[in-house]
Amino acid sequence: MTDYPAIQVRCLTTGVARSKAGEHGLRRYIVDEWRAQTVPVHTFLISHPAGVCLFDCGQTARAAAPGYHPRWHPWLSLARFELGPEDEVAAQLLRSGLAPSSIRWVVLSHLHTDHVGGLSAFTDSEVLVSRTEWSLATGLRGYLMGYLPQHWPAAATPSLVDFSGPPIGPFAGCFDLAGDGSLLLVPTPGHTRGHMALVVRGARGGYFCCGDLAESAAALPSVAPEIHAFCEQEGLVVLTCHDEQAPSRLKVGVGIGVGVGQTD
């Protein structure tokens, strides 16, 4: 049996997203009606003996101001973000005594605005993106598809992930981030073709940080039954970036505070 290291995981919430009212039709795009319900925008901080890893970096407060999102793009007009500078992930890290420059890895599940908005604070970190996602999201093509490459920091040149490691469970390949099997990047296409997730294995169980693969952990069995079965077999707590229950899922059974989990 593999001896995995002690790992701690913390959930940081960078504001909320609110979507347009209505399900379908032109009216959604032209009438300024918004849902009462919001969804959180989470990031996950993984403290590993080899270095601290941030899974997604949330939204920037600039996204709450007019003009940040192109008004001409239909998809970008269907949601708005509500947060202030104090809600950004870098500000939260600083309040907890952790400098953004101390983050070794920033893993981006994909490159939609609410997952890369806080990236500018992490120019000293290694930023990892799947090669497929990077090819889709950059340049004019990415701009037209609803990505915002014009807002990405030029200094944050990513390391592109090809998943050339061996298969694991339902995944055709992986990338071993820490070199000991405890942090594995795996491909999870669906929300975008280049979407990826992070398998976290600790001394007492682990986590599956999966971005927007599913809206919530409860939705994963219907969205990706094989991946759900893998998580059940491995004893992985499923953490998605817009799940209101994510902080509760982290604290259940670990007893070290709201929004904080540990696998040691």
C-alpha cells in the first residue's frame, strides 16, 4: 500500500455568480432580470509537503465592474459576478498569513473567467493548463468562444499538460504533479474540451477537485458515472467550484474548522 503524505485542503470563496432569469429564449438576453439565487465561486488551497497548490484562482473584483466582459458576447451577458477586492483569493491568502508568491503551483481546471480572474497575483507560481484548453482559449478563437485572453497576465506563461503518465481508473492518462502519486492531474473533458481535474491522495483518504465537471458533488453520478464510481472506490471527497456544500464536505469528519479539510 502506498504511503501518501499528510495533506490539508482549504476552500476559499471568491464572491458569487448570479445568472439571468429564465431558461431559454431571446428574452434572457435583452431583459435585465436576474435570479435571486446565487452560486459561490470557490478555489481550493492544497498544502502539500512539496509545496502549496492552488486549484483554480477564482474571480477578480474587476469582473463586477461594467466593461470587464464584452457586452457583445451572448454567453458573457448571462451571468454577473458579485465580489469586492477583499474577496479575491490573493487578499484572502494574505489575511491568513500566506503570500501569493509562496504558492508553488496554480492548477487551472479550465480558462473561463471565474476560474482565472485572480491569476495576476501568481506570476511567481508555476501555472498548469491542459494543452487542449490552451489551444482553444487563446487568440481570436478563444475571444470569440467566450474566453477572455485579453485579461490574462502576460507574465503567467503556463506549463501545458499532456497527461502522458499512465492510466488511472477511468482516465486514459495523468500528470504526476508532486512526483509521488499524491497530486494527479487528469483529463475531464465536458464543460470544455480541455477541462482537467486534480486527484488529491493523502494519508487518510483524499479529494477530487473537479472545477466545473459537475455543478455539485450530488450531480456527479449523473454527469460522469464512471468518475463518480472511481471517487467512491478511492474514498475521494468530490469538490466542485460552484457547490454550496463544498465547505461542509471539507469539514465533515476532520474537525479542524469550517472550510478546512485534512487527509492526514
